[in-house]
Amino acid sequence: MVDFLELREQFPILGQEIHGHPLVYFDSAATAQKPQRVIDAESKFYETINAGVHRGAHELAARSTVAFEEARAKVAKLVGANAEEGQEEIVVTAGATAGLNLLATAFGNASLGRGGDAAKRFALKPGDEIVVSKAEHHSVLLPFQELAYRTGATLKWFDLTDDGRIRSDTADEVITNRTKIVAITHISNVTGAITDIAPIVKRAHEVGAIFILDACQSVPHLKLDFHKMDVDFAAWSAHKMYGPTGVGFLYGKRELLEALPPASFGGSMVELAWMDKPAQYMEPPARFEAGTQPVAQVVAAGVAADWMREIGMENVEAHEKAITAELLKLNDVPGFRVLGPVENKDRIGTVSFDVEGVHPHDVGQFFDAQGIAVRVGHHCAQPVHRHFGLFASSRASTGVYNTVEEAKQVVETAGKVRPFFEV
Ligand SMILES: Cc1ncc(COP(=O)(O)O)c(C=O)c1O
């Protein structure tokens, strides 16, 4: 049994008061707080082994390289990816957005003929199709929309059910023989709905398309195994999984990473460079990690990955499910509407809501005055808001440190919002 109250004590930031109230943090979908172990790992790296990786003959460089590669292996273990030398399937990025842009840029490069025959499977031309969904975060929608503009491919999308779920049941119609890429969110950062990806992955592979998963909101909340899920690529950020900002990871099936041309160019990704002919690039993951890497942050992200595995993602799921049950009672507060599934099934504790007659910004400030941090705005997902007839909403989202009592406090505070604004 995991003692989640004891676990909460590991987060120094949560011990403070905001506006005279104990801090209640319900904004983990934006960024999660960090346990002391992660904070210590980053500073310890700077105190003891700070050095650039993969070059230099001195001892600190060797130690930082080991720490960096060990962190990659820890992250791989969290998501069921390969980590053995020469078989690595985890690429270090600056975050989910960077990982998704890496893919879109690399596919664009393949469309220009870069990467040779091996990269032809990623190449797009007019008439080809890229499929996303209306529930995508802009960091999926925009890179692949731009890729469509650059290559002349057509952007298509999955529609949503009334409660905001991606219509996986329409996979056979939406994905056609012309589809080359399918990029879909595993969990919407607005509705909290878990996408039933199996039919989409199956159909994508039937027509020979590449399936990309936005795993930003699922890695921190679910037990995942990318091999079992048969996804081709997956991107996510460390800062949402209790790790540092400025770093993220891109999973890719090894054979696909080997075939993919690079997206950014510079030091540490090249075997041989000449003035008068193209460079010979390194094998993955180095091919995709040009420039000096955020080593301290990667090392700390590895500690976060181990920390999550130690808690057990099944335990995290069960703990957060109980909190989600309370948060969903927001839908019963007069004038409140939860955007997303209201049944506590196939969803996580990211609960967005509209308050009739009160602007989300005012809602956020009302909560803040009680020491409760919730997010307001369009959450970088405008199409899904449009689906609900809105431009913005308020959002409470869970982390491992939240309690059922805190969720009750959110619902109780919600009941006071409309009377306060006299609507
Ligand atoms: C579903 C989803 N995808 C992608 C992103 C982008 O993550 P980042 O801003 O860390 O790159 C986010 C962040 O909010 C997200 O929630």
C-alpha cells in the first residue's frame, strides 16, 4: 500500500500558504510539482559531475555520459521501450512540442528526398493525407498542419462525440489508403478522456501509415507500454511527470528511428562532415540530439521516472480515480458544466468546466483567493473548445499529491462562485 499522504510530504512547494490558505494545487496538467528527490538530483549533478556528454577524455565527462545514458534507460523502462546500447528507442528533446516538431520537420525533410530510400516511407506529396483529431493540443495540430501546407498533403481529422471523445469507431472511414501519418492525443488536456487508440493504430497500420501518439497527459497518469500499444512514435514532456522543465522524450520504434532523417543539425550528431558533400549522420538517438544536451534535467527526469515506477502506476491510477470522482461532482453544481465524460470511466482527473455567466478568468481568480490553483483559458486546444461552443474554460487537474478532501474543497468553492458574482 502506498501512503499518498506521506508521498505528498516529499513536495516542498506544497507546504506553503497562498493568500492565507494552504496551497491546493490542481494544475498538474499544465505542469506537475517536483518531489525533493528530483530537485536534489538536478543540483547534485551540478555539484558533483557537471560536464558535457559523449565527448572529452576526462573523468567528469565520462561520469556525466553514464548518468545521461542511465537516465535514458530509466525513462525507457517507464514506457516499455528498448534501452540497450545500439537499440535505444528514446530520444531526448526539449519537450513534447519539440518532439512533435522534430517529427514533422523530419517528415518534411524526407518529403524533399533527404534520408534516401529508407526515408521514403515518411515522404508526403499532394494527395497524401495526414490525420489528426479535433481534440488535439496545438502542439500536435500546428506542426502537422504546417507539414501539410509544406508538402501539399491534405489534413483530415477525427470528429468528437458530444462529450468530447475522439470517434475511434470511425477509423475505417477517416483513415484511407492515402493516409500517411496519423497523430492523435492519448488523453485530451481539456476533457481528460482516454482515447481508445487500438482501432486507430490498427487501421493506420493496415494502410501503411505511421501512428504518432501525444502521450503528454498519459505518461504521468497511466501504466504504459509503447511496444504493446504498437505505436510508432510517442512524445511527452518531463515536467508533467514530476521532472524538470526544458526536457522531454520522443519514443520511436527502433527501425523507424534508424530510417528517419534528422531534423536539426549541429554538433554531436555527425560521424563525418565535409565542405563539399553531405555529412554522414550518426545512428539514433544521437542523430536527433544535435547540440549540448540539458544533461542535469535529463538525469533528474530519470530519477522522476524511477520514482514513478516505485510508486507503481496502477497505484497512481487508483489514487487519482478517487479524486476524479469528487471533481466530477462539479457537473452537479448549478450553472456548472463539465467538458468531457462525466462518468468516471476511461478518463483521468483533468476536469475542465464552464460556469454559466462567469468568465473563466474570474473563476480562476475566485479559486486563487482560496489558495486553490486551477487553470483558465483555452489550454492551447481551441478546436475542442469550439466543439463545446466555447472559447475558454476553467480546469482542475490532479497529481499524485492531491487528496479527496482537496477535491471536495474545489467542489465546495465552486458552489460559491456564481452567488459571489451574483449570477
Ligand atoms: C496533450 C498535450 N500535448 C502537448 C503538450 C505540449 O507540452 P509542452 O508544452 O511541455 O511541450 C501539452 C502541454 O500542455 C499537452 O497537454
